[in-house]
Amino acid sequence: MTAYDVHELMVTRVAAEVDEDGVTVMGSFTPLAYASYMLAKLTHAPRAYLAGFDAVGMSPIQLSFTGAEAAAYKGAVCRWGMLTEINSIHLSNHGGVEAVSSAQFDGDGAINLSTIGPFDKPKVRLPGGAGAAEVIKMYRKMIAYFGNHSSRTLVDKVEFVTGTRWKVGAESRRQAGLQPGPIIVVTNLAVLVKDEDDQPFRIESVHPGVDPQVVVDNTGFALDVPSDVPVTAEPTAKQLELLRTKIDPFGTVKFDFLSGKERLQYLESILDAEWKRAEATVR
Amino acid sequence: MTSPSADKVVPLQALGGLVPDGASVAFGGGWFANHPMAAVRQLIRAGRKDLHAITVVGSVDMDLLAAADVLGHLSFSMVTLEAFGLAPNVRRTIESGTLPFTEYTGLGMLIGLEAQGRGMPFLPYRGPFGSDLPARYPEIYATTNCPFTGEELTAVRALQPDVAIVHALRCDAEGNAQWDGTSGPDVDMAKAAKRVIVTCEEIVDRPVIVENPHMTKLPGYYVHAVIEAPFGAHPTSHIPRYAMDAWQLMDYAGQAGTDAITDYVARIRSESEDDYRARVLTGRGDVLAALVDVAETLEGANL
């Protein structure tokens, strides 16, 4: 077994949900989600149909902060704009696997990307949800990922519902004209799944070495804990090699797992490497 | 509708005269891609006030306008500096209650623009059911029903900006504008707005447009003014010409939440766009272009 970091396990677990059914729009450059889709495309789901920025039907790309957008266009078969994408993918029920993160997430599958504190006079004005308000409802699978599994993020009820899964169970989703599919939460501790409206999230697996009680203690909503909790599959040597050497050689995914000064220094070091690679071609 | 044969080219310095104080202005681009930043800087230089900015996914464009006290209202579905953090000046002005705002859902804003572009007062869609946002804005979102099946739907009101400002790759004097990379919401903002201003990397003769007509996403009859602004999206990207300038963005993010932002804005105000380019791009512009060239796809899944 090759040693790995937890962000790599999260990537492989999210990647395992990516399949070849439907179309996924990735939107802004969120390294963990991008890495997961690329890994799936290079392994079990080569026909996974992806759109990034306005590039539709992308090839897999190498991740970088400054190059992801340009790379997305290079192998793509089509260029659309935002309105064509939402009409042709989201609203027409072609959405496949949506991976999101948020400031708060709750046991109903609601996200808060709007505000901490009163909406009109926020304590913290968050960025807003962009298309997530609608999209997390529409896509076949909703994956929510969090690098820091905490009851401050995984809360009983979000302070403000920017968007929500709305209907969860397969039958209630079908009746509402939505594709049936689960909510899957992937964190640095565990994988949680919800596939019924009136049942809580259950712990699908804990990562190696994690006590299920720690997951319960750090989750703000009720969890169903099976008597025997499986352990999350670890990344394989092949997956790690693809991630480290092909998909994310600059290490963009790890960036979101750092905080404070270390985070800024790490970003500077990645950008320095990206700059030098480009500069070498023109100097 | 403008005269299709008119020469609409004006210098960037004329922009302030085309956008009155208090106007609602849709700004194109999305994420760190293709925001009309030369126009943003010029509106700051022109001393515009109380603009109602409209953005789908804004970033440094909205934050800089907030820092320079140009905004009277902000309509958005997201504003973020992504890896560089939350947008400090948008945050500060909203949290202090000095910047009135409207938070749209992302699809809702685009459908509002689509409605206006199609001459409809509203459009229905399967909306953000369960979201707390629609109830906040009964003047924008309402519940309606399908007249045939009775299905409950969300109606979103047509959104008509006074002005749309978008940044294109190239454009001719008639306003026929072409994009090759990210165009985001640009075309639909333009179709919804009363007046459209296109800034572009270069103004070209009509035959250059005719050579690749499939790249023309906005025909000239929508367009009122054409402004040449090389590196006009900087420090955001304009694919395929240049990548986002992450280093300038990091510099901005480092100052944006501090007192240093006053000097940052003052410098923008005091320099011309030529000065700006010379200051931030000398010895760097070719590397920003090379970042596009070196971006890689991966072998193995081009089936």
C-alpha cells in the first residue's frame, strides 16, 4: 500500500461516483471536484461527459490554477455559453454527478452559501450559490464534500437555504420529474449517504482508523450508524500515480486542505511553479 | 436596434459618457474569466456613482467596483475570489449595510436575461424549490402553474439592464463580435440590455469577421459602441489570448481587505489604461499568453 493523504482518498471516493451516464458541468475551478472527474475519466469512466467553463465534451485535463480553463477548451468538442448550458444540461434533466461544497450543509441536503447571521445584515456574507441553488436538486447524484468534518459545517439546519436537494427518495424524485439518485457526503472522516426522504443520513463507511463515534460527535445532524461500519476503500497505487504525476502534479487539491499562512505560502509555491513552466517556453 | 453600417468605434476614454450615474449595468464574464476589466477600471476613472451592477459569477470586477465606491446596488448569484478568498470589499459593504444587494439563484438570473432577450415579461422554469431566496424577492420570483398540466413552476421576471458591457476577442466597426473561449453570460446579457458596449482585444476589418462567421456570437445590430482594449480582461483571463493573472489577483486580494486598497484604487484612477498595461504587463504579458499554450490535456480518454 502506497502512503497517501486524506485528500487523495476523498478524490478517489468522489471519483468512484462518477459514471458515464449524463453530462456534468463543473463550473469554477474547484480542484478536488476537478481531480475526481479527471481520475474517473482516466480509469473506470472514460466516456464521462464533462463541461468546464464553456468547454463542452472535454478531454481530461491536467489541473493548474492558471491553466485549467485553457486546457478545458483544448480537447473539447463544443463551446457554449452559460444560458445554453443551463437550458441544454441542467433544465433538460441531463445532469449527471454534481459535486459541491458549502459553508453549511444539513441533514435534509440543504446548502448555505449565502449568509452567516441575518440575511439583510450578515455577520459573514458568503459568496452565493451560483447555479447550485437549482442544480443540486436537478442532478442525478449530489455529492457534497468537506475537507474538515465538523458540526460547524455539517449542521442540524442551515441558517439559510441557498439551495436544497428538495426530494431525496427515488419515488418522490420521479414524481417531481427529477432523476432518482442519492446524496453522498464525502469528508475527511467518512462517507455519508441519504436516499430516503424520511430517513437520516447513514454512515456508509469510515476512513481507515476513524472511529464511527468521532463521526457522530462531529456531525450536527442525526446519523444512522450501522452495527458494523465498513472502512472506505483506500486509493490504489495506480490511482495515486495518476493523481500525482498526470492529473495534479502541481498539488492544487491539497491547497484546500491547508489554512492560514501555510495556505498562502503553498499557493505561492504552486503559482511559482506554474509561472516558471510557462516562462521557460518564452525566455 | 442600431444602424448596421455605422462606425461604432469609440476610445475607452469615452466609456464614462456612455454609462450614466445610477444606470444598471450587466458585466460579462464569469469566474476569473473574461470580465470586462478595462471597462471596470475606466468607470472608476470616470468617477461613476451608484451603478447597479449585475453579475452572474463575479470576482475581482465586482470587488474593485465596490472598493472604488462605484456601486449603488449589486445583483449577483455569486461573487468570489475563489482560491484567494471571499471578495473583501463586497463583503465589507454588504455586511456594513452600505451596499443594497439582490442575491439571485444562478439559473434564475440567466432565465431573467433570457426572458428579456425574447421580449417576454417572465419565463417559467422548474425552479429552486426549497430555496429561501425566491421568497426574499417577490418582485422577481413568483409561483405559477403550467396551464396544461397544473404543475407548479417558478416564474422569474425579465431582467433588463440599462447597459451590458462585455469583452470579446475581436469585433469590427459594426459591432460584430467574436469569442473563441469563455463567453459565459455575455451574449445573453447583451440581448437583454437596452444598450450594449463591446470591448475587445482587437478591432478588425469586416472581412476578418466574415472569414470565421461561426465565431460571431453577437451580431452588430445589438451593439452600440465598440472599444478596443487589449488585455481588456486582465487580471482575469481571455482565452485563447492570455490566462488569468493569478499573481496580480493575489496582490489584489492581499490589499483588498486592508487600508492599502485606498491607494490601489487611487492609482487606478490616476493612470490611463496604457499606463496600467505598462505597469502590470511589461515583461509579463508573454508569459500570461504562454500559460495558455502550456496548459495540457491528458492522454487516455479521447474516445
